[in-house]
Amino acid sequence: MKIGLLPLGRPTFDVPYAEEKLAGMLAKIDALASAEGHEVIGPRALLMEPSPDALSQVAQADLVLVLQVTFTDAAFVVEASKLGVPLAIWAVPEPRLGGRLRLNAFCGLNLAGHALGRNGVGFGWLYGDPGDADLAGLLAGKNAVSRLDGEEPGVAAVENPVPHLRIARIGAHPVGFDTCAYDKAELEALTGASVDELELDQMFAAARGLDDAAVAPYRDKVAAVPNLKDMDQGELDRSLRLASALEMLRSENDYDAFAIRCWPETFTEYGGAVCGPVSMMGEARVPCACEADVYGAVTQAILQRVCDSPVFLADLVDMDAESDTGVVWHCGQAPVSMTDDEPMATVHTNRKQALLYEFTLKPGRVTFFRISQAYGVPKVVIAGGEMLRSEMAFTGTSGVVRFDHAAQKVLRDVMDSGLEHHMAIAYGDHRDALRRIAAGMGLPVIELGAA
């Protein structure tokens, strides 16, 4: 066959490491092509931005193979799917060494899978290192998504415990993040939640206009963090002002949760991270969803009411069959009560600005939950597992989890379900309660790995 390559990357990740991984992927592709008589066409260097020229190069291929070398949004993959050529995506893992998330390629695969599902596009996928990845199987169509829609909950229904949420969406979700798209009327009909759509500048202006007395309580909250003095003090001040501004908006408008466009503008236009403030708000039982993920905010609010404790909206960034574990992570915004270590201050791994928290999630029973719009059909996705005591997998706030079902089966269900890249996490086993809520909302349920 004629294989068209689209190697995707972004300059905010570890480009030399990404190029090293790409070289290994290309070597594997070339060896297989030589052995089986395939022709390989298309660009062989990382595409750091959408490229119409690259699409034209692969338009006559028999298969377009997207090489998901680092995280990217899904917009270019969706454009590639419009060529009408069969599509496959190969994403590469990275070792859990305790440093920055250098590639975050799995999250890019996750985002693309959801977007393609919403657009009715079938595809094949592969998550593996060049040394042992079954590329031949991928090219032969052995790892195509098989749509998973869930089943009736099969339990007595209970009403949505938070039927009248008020959500503030601050800024629109980033382009290519179909996982964070929403329709106000559909959301309200399904969950009862109403949304006020604010601009980022409203949050920035509120933060800049605060006097020192309004910010003082948040300085007190972080005063005990041992390495706080190592942070840029201007960035720290601006970050803490965002925490105070969010609380002011909440109290003045009676908001229950926020969905915030956290990047890039908080860094490029405002000059301080909102991740630390999101952690503080979550600890105070005011859930905040990154990337303006409104359904993520509602998901958090429901889970928080069920578990009566803070929740964490996280990305699944790695799945490993050999250790039978996954890694959940976000930049540095988990509620601090989710660790039994001492939280440290840090900066955003890509944007290098404060304030974020850094710690590993404490061991214990956990529940994953998402009100999903996968394939354009609302449903509930749940999973159970055990957060393990482990060394830090990646900087920020992260944890290593052993799911109740085999990691490889959970991974398969994540892809087949078209799941969004954010899931809410809480300590304890709340699956039965969430099934009853799903029944009350008339939604089917997918339990990852159990299907």
C-alpha cells in the first residue's frame, strides 16, 4: 500500500526528544515498508502547525498514518480525515521519570479519538514504543475502533444531586478541543445547569484591580509552602490575584463552579498561572475545569456532591500493560488534600510561570467519572481503581493508578468509547451512586474495562 505520513508535534514540548522518537518511528515504518513492499510518502519532519501542503502530499495515499509524537489538538487530524483516505494514529509513550511530561502524546491520541468519533470517522490506533509496537497489525486494520455506547444502569434511579448549578465559563475552549465543546440548551436540559459566558479579560481585570488586602488570604494559604521563595514573585502575585478574583466572581454571582480557558492567555497576556488558584478553589469545594470544559465542571460538581470531598479533573497520560497501571496528571491543580506528602510550588512545565502545586496523589481507593458527549450521545463513563504509592511519575500533580480491570482493556475502552480527555477523580468507591444518578438522568453507563 501507499502510506502517507503526518508527523505531529508542538514546540512547547521537548522537541529534541520528540525528534528522537520520530526517528525510531520512521525506522520502524521504513523497515516494514521494505519487507512488505509498501511505499511511504509525505513529510518526515515534525509538523509544528497545521499544514495544507502536508495534506496535499498524502491525499493520494491508501492510508494516512498520523504520527502523534507530542500532544496536539485534534483540528489537523480532523482535517486529514476529510481527505476520505483510511486513517490510523500511532502515539508513543514516554518513561515515568519524575520530570516534565516531555511529549504527552497519549493525550493527543485521546483528543483526536474523541473528535473523530464526534465526526463519525472510523480509524485505527496504536499506542506503543517503536521497539515493540505492532505496526504491521495497525496497517492490516487489526486495531480499529469499535464503537462502545454503554448499557442501561440497571439500578434504581435517583435524581441529579445538583440540579440547579450555575457555571461561569471564562473564555472559549481552545480550537481543536472538541472534548470541551458544549451546547448551553442541551446541557441545561440534561443536567439543569445554567452557564454564564464571561470573557477572559473580565477575570484579568478583576484580578488586576484587587487591593493587597483582598489577596492577603491567599498569600496566607501558600505561606507554608517550603520553596515559595524560589518562585518569581511577580508571577506569584498575579497568580494569587486570580484566586481572589475567582472567589469574588463566585460570591457576587453565586457560581457553583468555573470552566476556565487557562492557556495560553493566562501566560501570554496576563503573566501568571491559574493552576494554583484552581487547586485552591477545588479544595474549597468550588470545582474549576481547565480548557473551558463546561461538561467537566458539571461532572466535578456532581462527583463532589456524591463523595463530599474535593475532586480533581485530570488527564489520563499513560497506560502500561506490563505494570498494569496508568498515570493521571494535570499541570499542578489537584486539591492539596489529595496528597499525604508536602505540596511544593512549581511553574508550568511548558510555559514556565508560577504558581502551580507539585505532589504525588496519595494511595487509596478512587473513582473516575465523566458525563460524556462521545459520538454525540450523552452517557456516563465510570471506572474504579487503586491509587498506588509511587514515586512522582511526572511533574505537577500526578498519580499512578491500578484500575479494577486490566490496563490494556481500560485503554481499549477509552478508545472505543471516544472518551473525552478529562475525567473527574475522587477518593472512595462511588460507582453505585453514580450509576443511580445516571439512571435518574436517563443515561447509559460505560464502566471502563468491564465492557
